Amino acid sequence: MAEIASLLIGVLIALTVIAIRLKASKKPTGAKKIVLPPIFMSTGFLMFISPQTWISWPEAAGAFVAGVLLSWFLIKTSTFERRGSQIYLKRSRAFAFILIGLLVIRTVIKMILEQSINLPQTASIFFILAFGMILPWRIAMYAMYRRLLREQQAETRV
């Protein structure tokens, strides 16, 4: 039962992210909208106060590296465009498919891991993996945003 609930929660989160991303492309973006999500997400590291969630350093590093590698897909589908004096996140048809693909990968890995580690430790691994995805993705987005902003400011000065 817990496995089914976990899968449904994962699907719900993926659909929510897709809906938020589609909605975000209708409004101009800013540095705060790009930088704040990983900062807010970092509070999840408080879960490690509980010994039940502790995992080894190699497991944590592996989860983080896997997240960084998977973030490549998110980075490649995240682009910005200027519309007048505003900067918008450009819609990508591939983004939804990538999120669904990542959900499938996550589900398969989760089913494998649940055989050898407990649920709180599985949650720890996937939290670190998710953080490993969002951090480089948002850093790359911020760099792209700043580059467009600098170009815009340079054009305004000329």
C-alpha cells in the first residue's frame, strides 16, 4: 500500500511541476523566482536530525551525483526569451516528457532500493537526488537569466 501511495504522490508532484512550469511561462521571471526554490528545498535537510533517515556518505554522494547528471535534461529544456523589456521562461514540449521519464526512472530505482533499505532512508536518498537535480538546474537557469539581463542592459545603454 505504501508503494502505491508513494507512486501516486510522485505522479502528483510531477503533474504539479508541469502545471507550474506551464503557468510560469505566461509571466515574466526574475532572479527570486529562479533562486528561491532550492533555498526553500534545503530546509528538507532537517530530516537528517532523525537517525532513521541516516545513510552513508557514499550513498549520499551517489544520490547527489545522480541528481546532477539527471539535471542535464532539465537544463537543456530550460531556456529564456526576451519579450519587450521582460524575460520569460520559454515553454518546452520536451520538459513534460522529461519529467515523466524522470518519474519512471525514480519509480524503478525506488522499487529496487526498497528491497534493501527502509522507507526513511529511501526518502533520504531521493531527497538528496532531487536536491542534486534542482541545484545545478537553478544555477544554470540563473546564469542564463543573468546573461539575457546583461544583454538587455547593454542594448539599453547603446
